[in-house]
Amino acid sequence: MRSSVVQAIQHVKIADEFMNDFIRSAPTTRGAIIFGQYSRKLRWILSDIITYPHFDDEVRKGIKVEIESDAFSVGAIKDLIPLLNPEQREMIESLIEDILKGKTIEVSIKDHIVDVNEMIEKN
């Protein structure tokens, strides 16, 4: 259920972003006026979700964090995953599972690894 709520929030935010993109691209059109009205309604939906009286403060805080996040990041991640090889995808899956379990993750990125023994053999 949590995933459905998060996805619903992301979709409302993405819809609002596209509405506003249209408004920016054609600000003086009748469509911009209509999309402006739709955008206000979408923002009202997000505001109403936060103020829903049956959510406790922890849930409300989580919803606010989700609303303030980048709605396009999930899609960007989904677009990148197929570019990984199977072993890398398995590593990412394990990493995500560990993050969801609350484990602390340390990431070390190395641009280039030099094998000292290989260098000695070349010389």
C-alpha cells in the first residue's frame, strides 16, 4: 500500500510539472489558462493529502518529504537500469534491499584501478 501512495504522489507531481511546462511554453494561450486551473487542483490534491486528519505525524512527514522530492528521479533510475549488465543489476537490487532494511551504505567510486603487478610486468 505504501508503494501505491508514493506512486500516486509522484504521478500527481509529474502531471503538475507537465502542466506547468505547457504553461511556460505557451503562456498567453487559452490552454495555459485551463492548465493553470488544473495545476492548482493538482497542488490542492497534494495539500489535501498532507492535511488528511487520519494520518499521524510520521506518515504526514513522510508524505511531505515525498512531495518535496524530485518526481522525475524514479523514472530516470528506471531508464538507467537496463543499461547495466546482469551482475550490476543484482548488485543494485541488493543495495536497494539493504537501504530499505535501514543498513548504512558506504559507496566508494573509483575511476581507474591500477594493478601494480601489471605495471611492473610491463616495465
